Amino acid sequence: MLSNHHSTFRWVSPLCALAFLVVLTSCSSSKKTQQKTSPYARPPQVQTTDERLKMEAMIIDATIKAETGQNEEAIAILRNVLTQDPGCAAADFELSRLLFASGSTIDALVHARKAFDADKSNVWYGMNLANIFRYSNMNAQCAKTWQDIVDAHPDVIEYYMELTNAYTRAKDTKNAIATLNRVEKMIGITEAVSVEKARIWSQSGNESKAMAEMEALVKTMPNDSRYNSILAESYMSSGQYEKAKRCYDRVLASNPDDEYVHISLAEYYKAVGQPRKAYEELRLGMQQKNLSTTNKIKVLTNFYTSDEFYGIHSRYAFDLLDVAMKTADDSTSFAAFYGVALMRQRKYAEAAHQFSLALSADSSKYEIWEALLISELSSSADNETLASHAGRASALFPLHQLPYYVHAVALYGQKRYADAVEMALRCEKQGFEMDYLKVETYEILAACYNQLDDPRCYDYYEKLLALNPNDINTLNSYAYRLAVDNKELERAEQMSKSTLQKEPDNPYYLDTYGWILHKMGRDKEAAKYIKKAMERSEPSEEVLEHWEAVKQYE
């Protein structure tokens, strides 16, 4: 039997002969009294005639063709059956299903109506008709059909629920509730019916009746924590916080291990303006082993807005995240998220560990590599680690700049200045969109060329000063390079003097200025500045050499 792709029901086709043993009793022009029997009951014996056998054979043939994809041939056969026997409900039923599957909805509806009108006790005919009505958004007609089905089979609870859904789609709240009330008379107050009634009342805007349904459910089963939780959520939604709190207290009393009750209480305390208590309850929730880490993270990110998480409640939020991660059932899945939070707290070494953990599971995300490299730079990771991670990142993502820059920094730290220049030039070659890494790259190139005594350092010092003429680190480095090379000493003296105006006790700036003065032949002044540099910090070998050159002029 062809599956109906429009249908909301799953039609399962039985073997052809068995299917028609049930339905072919309706293929007769003579009228018979219909009995309300199960669709699976053995049909009553009817007199077999040659004409009837011929009709049965034709329907079975149509069914076989439909099941093998020959829909047009099947439809033609069924139309022929109906020409010969217009009252054959089975043929109408099968034809409607084939037409509906092929998109001929109006024609399908005509035959579905005929089949069900011929045999109101046949639930399959009724469900087929209701299904087509529903697809056609004929909700009132769909509800009427389900009502007929319920009338024919008043003991089948599932049909009442379908009828309720049909009335709900038709926006007929009164009859939807009345149908559920009939179910309650049959089986008593149950969760499924009470929750559905509450949903319908709420959907219609009657929150008081929705809560009344849940209150009745709780009254019937006061020790069931689920119903108290549902009722509490209703009270929370309507702003009745104290009533909600009483429900949550009952949940705690009846089920202290409920993994969600502390989270619900946290929502309550947040709503009533007690953030400290909200945090305490949420912390208890984060400690629950029955709550997956995925759900814990979802709870946290839903409980706090981004501004709260990283702002006014960051102390609470970060602590809760730490608790959640300590009980993580799969830490690698949440390591990147945790790493970002740790970066926000400036815990860069811990953040780097989390990013490494995330990359061990999936190394395909550049954003995590970037976060790892930034965290390692910020935490002063050793140069070997930096070089290793930056090298791998640049191999995976050759069009991104940061890995080249970080690799250059690591190589500079290892005093591999020529290699550092190569990495920094690769970074420069990528271009500086929005000036990203422009200053940093020029700085590393200037420093490397300076260490290599390569005059190209001048080009990068000039580029840096063009970007920021008052950067005292650039002014100091450039001035000292000029002094070493005995070039433009007056300009060097002016640059160095400007650094001391901003940081008069900086030992590096004092030594630079003193050495420039020495190069200019002003040794008495030079001795004063270099001595002061030695007093401000433990002197390096270079500063000691400078002192040896000028100390006699003190």
C-alpha cells in the first residue's frame, strides 16, 4: 500500500488478502446493518457471488499495483470498481488514500467522505477522512469526524485525545475541555489529562482555570513532586511567587534528590530580588551528579545574561562554572566555553589549559587556536610551547596572521632572530585589516633587525613613529640604536629626553640617555644619568660597560 506522505498517521498496509477480508464486506450494493466492531474483528460471513469475487480480485489487484508503485494503474482499477459498484466503501477508502498521496486532495476528500458515510463504525475510514480534513485546515470538519469516531468507539481513550486536539485546532475550547472532562469521568484525574486541560486553558488566555487544573492534580496526588513542580512553574509565570515557593518546598520534602528543584528555587530567589540566595541554590544544583554537564551549562547561560555573567554577577557565575566543570562528565566538550570564562577573569594559564583540552578533541576551529595563543602570550608561556603551538596553528591556517606573529615572538625569545624575522614578514605579507597586529609586527621586526645589526630596523622604527610619534618604548629603542651607530645623535638625544619626561626614573631610559650623551662627548652629564640608572635596578652587563666608560667623569 502506498504510504501517504501528507498523512499525520502512519498507515501500515497488511497483506492484501488479509486487508480485504476485513474491508470488502462493504463492497455490496445491498444495504446491511453496520455493527460497531473492532477493525480487527473477523467480518461476518456474506454470500459470495461471481460478481463479488470479481470486485474483490480487482481491489486486490489495485492494491498490489499500488504497493509496487503503479499508482495510476491502481487508481484506474479502483475507479472501475466504483463504476460497477458505487457503494463499495473499501474501494472509496483505498482510492482516497491513493489520490491524497498523489496530491489530488479534493478528489480524495470526496471518496473518503463516501467511505466513512457508508460505514461510520470503521475507524480506519474515519481516521483517513479526519486526516485529510486536518491537512486541508478544515479543523471543524476534522473535529466532527473525530466526534463520529468517538461515538462509534466510546471506550477508546486515544480517540478522545485526538478529538480534543481537533477541537483545540478549531479553537473550540469549550468542547475540547468537555471532551477531556468525559475522559476524567472514565479514568479519573491523571497527569496527561490535567496537563492537557491546563495547556488548553492557558492557550485560551484563562490562566486561573489552567492553574486550577494543576491544583486539582496536586490535591489528588500531593506527594508527587512532578505535579508540584509543574504547578510551581505556573505560579512563577503568573507572578505568584510565594505560592510557587510552597510548591518547591513540597518537592524538596518529597524528593530531596530532585536535580532540578534547586535550579527552580534559584529562579524563585532571582525573581524576588535575592541574588545571594539564588546563587546558593544554583550552586547546589551545579553539584548534582544526576544533572549532565550540558544541562548545567545551559542552565547557567540561561540564568545569567551576558552582562550579568561577565559583569555584576561575574563572581557568582564564574564560581558556579568552576563547580559545574569539576563534575563535568565530558570536560573536552565544554573546555572552550570554560576557557573563555577563565580569560575574562585573566586566568590565562588555566584558560590555555582548557583551550588545549578542547583542541585535543577537535583541532579544526581557528578561534580556539587564537584563544590558546593569546592566553599563552598573556601568561608568559615558555617559548618552546609557544613556538610549537604557533607553528601548528600556522600550518593548519596559513592565511591567519596571529600564529605567525606569536611564532615570531617565541623565536625572538629563543634568540633565533633571523627565523623570527621570517615569521614576522609572513605576518606582514598578509596585510593589516583594521590595523590588526600592525604595531606588534613592526615592533618585532624592528627588534629583530636591531639584534641582527641590520639597518632595516630603521625602516620599522620610522613606521612605528609614523603610527604613534609619542610611543616611549619605540623612542627609547630607536634612540639607543642611533647612539650605537653614531647616527643623528641630536635627534636621538631629543627622542630619549622625551622618554625621561614621561618616566624620569626608568633605568632603561636613563641608561639610553646617558649613553647618547657619552656619544655626544658630554661625559660628565652622561655619568650622572648612567649612575642613576644603576641605582634604580640591578645593572646589566651592558649598563656596567657604559658605567666603566664614564665613571671617571662623575
